Amino acid sequence: MAEVVKKTVRRYRVTQVGRNFSTFNERWRDVRDRSRYKANSCFVCGRHFNEGESIAILLFENHQNRVACDDCATALDPQQEGGGDDLGR
């Protein structure tokens, strides 16, 4: 039987990185539980946040804001020395 495989690549241009935006805790989960985008994991690497972990917010050009772990936020932050990398994930 024939098979069709599709892969969609989307590029997100980061305009700003807000480090230490919030802390992942029960309050965060309660507030985000009512939202469609739960924000329980890093948008870049997909790793789920641990209790008490500091999370960053990513602002994109022509896309909605998303949250990221501190490691990914550091790598993407154009203001940070050595940052602004294209993670290509």
C-alpha cells in the first residue's frame, strides 16, 4: 500500500525574549488550565516544566507569544552575548 508523508516546517522570528517571566507552579497551571494553550512545556525543545522552574516568554514577529525553558531562552536571546542562535529544532 502507498504511503504519503508530509512534513511542515515553520520558521518563527524571535523579536524579544523575556527571561524570568514567571514560575511554573500550581497557580500557573490553574490560570492556564482555562486557556487553549496550556503552556506546560517549552515551545522550542518540548521539555515539560518542573515545579518551581523559571520560565521565559518568547515574542515572535507575526505569531502568538509562547513560553520556553531557561536554556532555550538563553540560546535565543539576541540581547545575550552568544545568543540569537538558530536552534533548528
